[in-house]
Amino acid sequence: MRALVSVNVGAIERNVALLAAQAPTALLCAVVKADGYGHGSSEAATAALRGGAAWLAVSTAVEAQTLRSAGIEAPILVMGALTEDELKLALSAEADVVAWSEFFVERLAALGGGRVHIKLDTGMGRLGTRDRELATRLAQQAVEAPQIELVGLMTHFATADELGDSFFDQQLAAFSDWTEEVAATAPGLIRHAANSAALLRDSASHFDLVRPGVACYGLDPFGRDPAGRGLEPAMEVSSYVACIEQCEAGESSGYGRSFIAEQATFIGTVPIGYADGWKRVFSNNAELLIAGRRFPVVGNVSMDNTTVDLGADGGGVKLGDRVTLLGTDGDARLLSEELATRAGTINYEIVTSFSARVPRRYLADALGGDR
Ligand SMILES: *Cc1c(COP(=O)(O)O)cnc(C)c1O
């Protein structure tokens, strides 16, 4: 296989069980948007449900429809903005939707109704309404519309991953206040706010349902080593050594000659590039694992290939050897958190970047083999 994303669904199941145990008073809604953060939406959803998730959340109507087509029957929340056509699709997929305007609630009623959650923007400044009175009115409007079922009240944190930041506490207080007000006239609603970071950081954010995404896949929302919280990364990315060339002192590798050998060395070519989601920012700026050892990426990552310096003695590397770009090989390990630091981004972007050109393979457990 040229390049492969291997997903250990057993790890997703265990991560979700761990998260559920940390929020014992809440239902767990596993966020499987963006193709399950690049891990495969229906496979991730199935693993999450086995791990104890009661709900699933996605961003788009098509994502909800994809889960239904895979035979998944759990409640699904579509969290994103919806056009009229997308709303119709979400409703036909029997998904819950989120409202923050009178226009949307009216449109929902006109389409025959459905299950809705009202979103108060307590400071994220993205989707929702910052107008608490409007949010309360929308809840009332939904309760009064005969075909609409008001299911939940929600918000989303902007800084839950910044430990010690007090803006999080302000958002939490604003949401608590509002839900108490609404509960006085509409009791029994599902209140939900916590993403992975909030879930792990403060049980006061758990309310009735938690919405972790990234941590379900074994990534640390704080950008640290996930093992510190008992999380297991579910994704591994591998390729192989397709070509080994001798490179004399003064010779170069790749577009733009950004690597020129100072001394004679061997260059291995790995057939994965930025069109596969292995970012160009890793040019001269990452390490790969071969036979349990780290080797530096040298030269510019191109669309389809990456070159690696095997050293003056060739490092004992042979044509066809497996290359790990993300994951473990023996005692060596490459985390998406490390790649994120190198790329100046977050682990979320690393795992969601691997493109459709890279096939996915699913393992029940990564330990031991079936490579
Ligand atoms: C993506 C998302 C989540 C999950 O966030 P993580 O940081 O991945 O846990 C929860 N809620 C909303 C509204 C989201 O958009």
C-alpha cells in the first residue's frame, strides 16, 4: 500500500468509555463531524456507541445522512448552520437541529417541524445568539409550535482548552443562568455545553450531556501527551520506502533544492505528500519512524512524495521498509501533538488533513500486528 491511515476502533471505544466515566452524571454525545475527525464517521460512530455514547453530533446535514445510510439509529445532533435544503435533509435523516433565530424556527415549523436545540452564544462569537432574551423567546416559540419539539439548550466554549483562563468560567455562569431561567417554564430540557477540554477540566460544565470530539480519538485537547490522561491515539499513518538513492556531498533533494547534502548520505523516498495531507510545512521539519528509529525529513515535501535522510551508512533501511508518519513503531512514537507543534497548528488539523487519496483501514486493536 502506497500510504495508509489505520484506525484502531478499539482505541476510540476505550477513549469514549474513559470520557463517559469522567462525566458520570451526563449523557455522552460523541462528535463525529468531518468524517469522524478524519477517522471515518460511521466506524468512529459505531465504536463510540459501543464505548457508551448515547448521542452523536455532526456539523452538516450530509454528515447526518451518511450516518443514517450506514444504519446508525442513535440520536444525531446537527450542530452547524443549515440552508433550507440542508434543513430538509437533516429532517429527513431524523436529526436534531440547532436554532438561534426566529426565522429558522418559523422555517422549521413550515417544513412540518422537528426536534430542535436553542443555542445561546455565551462568548464563542460564532454560531448562536448573544441576545439572551431572544434565546429565551425562541425556546418559548419552539414550545408553542405544535410540530416542533424543543429538546435542548446549548452553548459552546471559546477557551476551554486554555487551562486557568477565566473567560471559560464567565461563559459557564452565563449558560447556567440562562438554562435556569428557561427551565422555570420549560423543564426537562437537555442542557449541553462541554467539548473535550471542558469535559476534562470542569465537571460543572457537564450539565445533562457532554459533546467531546477530539478526545474520543485519543488526542489531547490541551495539546499535551494524550497518555497523561489515559487517552489512546486511534490513528496511525504509514507508508514505505519506495526508493533509496545515494546523495553525494553538494547534491540536493527535491524541489527548490532546500536540502543540500553536507556529506555523502542516503536519501529514502516515501510516497506520501501534501496532496495526501502530509503537509508541506513538514519540509525539513519533521521526523519519520523506520524500524523503530527516527529519521529526519529533508528537502521540500512535494505533492506525492517525501524524502528522508537515512544517513551515511543508510541506517540499515531497506527498500520496502514500513515508514510510520503518525503512530508507534517499537518504542518510538510520533504524536499528532508533535506534528501540530511543528506545523504551528493544533492536533485537530493534523488528523483531519489526511485526504481521500489515502485509504483507511480499520483494526479492532492496533497492538500486535495486522499491519
Ligand atoms: C466540534 C465541536 C465540539 C467538539 O469539540 P472538541 O474540542 O473536538 O471536543 C463540541 N461542540 C461543538 C459545537 C463543536 O463544534
